[in-house]
Amino acid sequence: MSQFHELINRNTPTLVDFYADWCGPCKMMPPILKQVKNEMGGSVNILKVDVDKNKKAATKYGVRSIPTIILFKNGKVVWRKSGVAQAGEIKQAIKQVS
């Protein structure tokens, strides 16, 4: 989790996908996040956080349903979405804070 705190405090936007292995809708996110990363490259960092293994992080950021995607910049939450998000919606949020 030390890397988590280091990444969310950077000037480069960091997208965090809070998920669990048992969550069906969470399994839809990896190809969407891969598309976002392929299209946006180094302008965004993407992390996956398993809520079962990192309960403190999930609690700290008010994650009550999964998947929840939170976009951080300079340590601050700048956008969040619960449920499956589409690539276009995620890219638009990233572009607004870049």
C-alpha cells in the first residue's frame, strides 16, 4: 500500500479500481481499463485494489459497492464512479483533470 499512497499523490492522474475476485461486474473492468491505458498511455496510472485484502483503503475512501473507480490527482479524489464504467466516460474524466 505504500506504492498506492505514492501514486495517488502524484501530479499524474491515478485511476484506482476497487474490486473483489468474487464480484461478477468487477470482471468486466480489466478489458475496459486496458483500453483506457492503451489509448491514454503515460497520462494516467491505473491501479487495482482488492477490497478484501485492503479493507482500510476501501473504508478510507468510502467504497461501499464494487466495482468502484476513483480518480486521484495530487492526493485528492477528483472523480469517482460505482459500477461498471465505460472507457469513454473514464477517458473524459481523466482529460478534465490532466
